[in-house]
Amino acid sequence: MLFSTQCRVWVLAFLSQSLFAGDVTAQTVWSVTASSSQVGNPASNVLDSDTSTFWHTQYTPTVANFPHTITIDIKNATFVNAFTYLPRQDGNSNGNIGQHTIDVSTDNTTWTKVAQGNWLDDSSQKQVIFTPRSARYIRLTAFSEAGGRGTWASAATLSVTTQPTFSAPTASQGQWGLTIDFPVVPVAIGLAPTTGQVVAWSANAAGSFGGTGLTQTATYDPATGNVTKRTVTNTAHDMFCPGISMDFNGRITVTGGDDAAKTSIYDSLASNWLPAANMQLARGYQSSATVSDGRIFTIGGSWSGGQGGKNGEIYNPTANTWTLLPGAPVAPMLTNDSNGVYRQDNHAWLFAWKNGNVFQAGPSKAMNWYSTSGSGNQTSGGTRAADTDAMCGTATMYDAVAGKIVSMGGSPNYENNDATTNTHVITIGAPGTAATAVKTQSMSFARAFANAVVLPDGKVFVTGGQTYPVPFSDANSILTPELWDPTTQTFTQMASNAIPRVYHSTAVLLLDGTVFSGGGGLCGTCTTNHFDAQIFLPPYLFNADGSRATRPVIGSVSASTIAAGGTLTVKTGSAVTNFSLIRYGTSTHTVNTDQRRIPVTPTGGAGNTYSVKIPADHGVALPGYWMLFAVNSAGVPSLAMTVKIT
């Protein structure tokens, strides 16, 4: 990578294999124009290196309305990789920019959007990192004032970071797309099934934790690009470090965390948060899983609410009651973490299965079955081959019909211990019987605090993580994701990212087959808070020459709601070879117990009309909302249609 002594240099230094650096070009040669300026607050103030001056849009004698633009000309086309916005520093918040886009251009005529979102209403510097683009002009467009105080915009300084060269990834490596700016660190997320929006939250504060009684949330709408902030107070629940599960009706059920006994539910139909019954045991860092009869099982969670004894309990969403399961002890699933039970019962890898059973695949090397019938029951599920405990590793059900799970990475201890590259394929069968675990080709990079997402073609995308996990640090970050192929059981390195995604990062699959990857940090005034996300476009969206692949189109589906065991009639615009059903996902602290994939080989095909049969067992086709993808012979998926399985 290249360095320069010119002006200021922001360097995000991590692994030697993934150093990101940029030059802040000499601003004395830049020029700037704005759609509106108030007399005494010209646009040129953003380039004068004086934080006591600022640009302000016109507010007298008339008020200029949104949108407002301010455009920097850096005089020569080069590769631009970051943009920095410093709000006014005079103690007045008027004009702090909220909703915005950042576009770049080589000619001031044709523009490419590189970032969008909504900034937090405060005076802190906002840095936006994005995939390098060749540009001479950089345009910031403001669509709202962060505090809703008026129709104006302001800025103390603006900076652009550049690099002289950039080697674009090949089509087979995929591509990182838009950066999405958030007014909170997206530590926990869920994909709302009735809207396709990403609901994200941090804690009682946007960039720190340690409070109680409320949660700062934000919703990203992929259809419009808007990010909307909301402070949730009606549930009296600080939802930092929770368990998350999506119920049969697509409601995101959030348990414990800072307010360790609380339960809150996000109803996407009403776009509203609702309070629910308190758990019997207060918890934080627990996992939960929606089981085949519609109840929600949780276990572990000694990070908050007291340490030890966090045995299983079950939530009935119809009765709004929690019931302890004395026959579901936490002890068999504890790791041997050197920090004791405070860390040993965290982030269980839970998979709902047949007849109300739950399989715990990790992170302990001991695997277990938990029955939720009656007062509960626990039986051994065997050990994960020769693996160590794998705290903060990932586990993903990529083929629910075959009971196939892939686990990746993790560390014997939660922190301050080398992560592993270990990868295992786990196969589960009849509840209560030993699973098989087979070690396969290892990842190229050791990872803990990573996230894994199953894709429509059955491959599993793993991104982020550290080789040596340390919370609230970006050191030893892995910026090169990998794609695991279940057919060959091998990994391929994908396009590298410039933004670390480690502790408190998240990832979910979106309806268009791309991956939302965001967050990290939440440590107050530290330098590792990541108020953003980025969209990854997998290789299946590109032709070999880098052009966009033609996607199959689902023209119609015979029903939007289907019972398990039923058959859908699906008409497509062109021939396809298979379908994938992927359950809507949630994500926090490397855990996503909601995502799972059902591969379907259709029958029929005449006139591009296919029969897609849903598995009959609720333990496989877990009721709730699923994304239905059609996949053609080239492996290219359609946009998803949403189907509710009952």
C-alpha cells in the first residue's frame, strides 16, 4: 500500500495483508461550490482548516430548502476512498446534516453514489469509508437536518481521502457496494419480514453502553436508502447484548441484555416496539431459538443479571409467559473459558429441530440436545470432532433438509487468545442422537467475532473477525472475507473490505441476494466505533467480464402463505434449475439462530412454471417468513419473494 507525507494522513492499520491508508490531498488547491450559502458563512469555510468557521446554507432573507449540495473539486482525478464531515463546532447544532448521500464524478456531470444514510445529531467528526472510486469531484447532498430544527445545513470542515492506485477485484471475488451511514452503531439487527427493512440498535446511547430503560434504534430501507432514527422508551428496555429470535409471525423478539430480565418485541407490520413478559432468569449474552411449535427457547447469559445457573426457559408468545425448564441445564454446554462462567455460557449456537428439540452445536466443543417438552431434557450430541471450544465463532445451517451445519473459527477463550481457522461440517439427525462432525478445509484466516451468512446458492459467506480477539479493538482485523462452497468444501477469498467488522459487528442476507455487513465498537469516545454498514455483492451477481449478470425473475407465486408440506406454483420469466428458501435473519455477537436454508429441486418446468414443495416437518421448515429465490443454471439468483410458512 502507498503512503504520503502530504498534509494529514488517516491510517487504519490492521494486518500487514490488509492495511488501508489514504492521503488527504493538499486542500489549498481545492475549490468548493454550494447550492446555497448564507452571507458570512461561505462554502469556502469548509476548506480553510479553521474549525471555528463554518459553511451554512441561506437562512435570511429567505430560507433555502432541501436538498442542499456542496461539491469539492480536488482538481485532478484520482482514487477517492473516504470522506470526512465535521459539523460546526461553535456549540450550536443548527444545520447538523442527517439524511445524506455522497456521490463522486470525474467530470461533474455523471455521478456515482458511494454512500448514503443518516448521521448522528452531534458535533463529532463523521468519517465515511467506501470502495475506492476514480473521481475529481465529490458531492455531499443533505436531505434533512439531523435534529429536525429547520431546513438548513452546515459544516465546519470537509475532507477527502485519496490513494494513487487501486486494483479492482475480479468478478469471481464479488464487490463491496454502498456504505450506509447510521446514527447508531448497529450492534444488533433484524430483517423485518413485512418491509424488507433492516432494524438496527445499539444501547441506551448511540455509541456507548452501560445505561438502562431505553434503546437507540435505526431502520434502513434498502428500497429508498433512507435511515430513520428512533429512541425506544415504551418498553423500558436497554436491549444491548440480547438474545434475538424471530417468531412465527415475523416479530423480532429481543431478550435481556443491559436490562437483563426484559423482553421487547418489534412488530414490523406496525413498525412498533412492544413490551412483553420478563424472563424468569435475568440474562445477557444468551442465545435464543424459535422452536418448531412456535415457542422461543433461551439458555445461558451470565454477562448480566448475575453469574451462573442460567438454565433453559421457554417463552409462549400466545400466552406471553416465560417458563423455566429445570431439565435443560446450562452446565453441559459451558466452555472452559479462563474468565469463568461469566464467559463460559455465552452465545450458544442453537438450531431448532424436530418435535420441539433444539441442537446446541457450540461454541463449546461438547454438543447437546435440548428438548423443550414438559420440564425440558438434555442429552449429549457428541463432540465437534477434534475442535477446541470456539467462542465467538460462527455456525450456519446451510441445508436444513439434510441437517447440515458448517462451523467456522472461534477461540478457546472469549478474548486474548488466538482464534482458529477450524471448519467443521456437522450433520444432525434424530433428536437425542449423536451428531457427526467432520473437519474440512480450514479458512485462510483465523477468525473470532466474524459473521457468516448463507446465500441462495448454498454457499456461506464469512466476513470480518480478528485473529486475536480483543473487544473494542480493531487490531488484528481480517478485512478479506471468504466464501465456502459446500460441494467442494473449500474456501475462496473475496474482495477485501476497508472497514473492520469485529466485536459487535453484524450481518444478514437481504432480499436482493446481497449481504448487509455493519457495526463494530460501541465504546464511547474510542476510535473503533463503526456507525456504518456496507453492502457486499456476491460473485453470482456478475458475469466473468465484470458486467452485471442477468437475473431470473419470479413472475408469480401461487400463495404468499403456505402450510408446511404444501406445494407452491411458481412462474418465472426464464428457465431456472432450483429454488432456495432462506429464513429471514437476525444478528448480534456472531449469532444468527434464525437463518437457515432449504434447497428445493422443483418439478415441472413447462412454460417456466414450477412446483416447489415445502418440507412437511416444522423442525425443518420452521414456520415464519422466508425468502424464496429462483436460481438459474449459472447460479444467479432472482430477487426474493416473501413466503410465510405455517
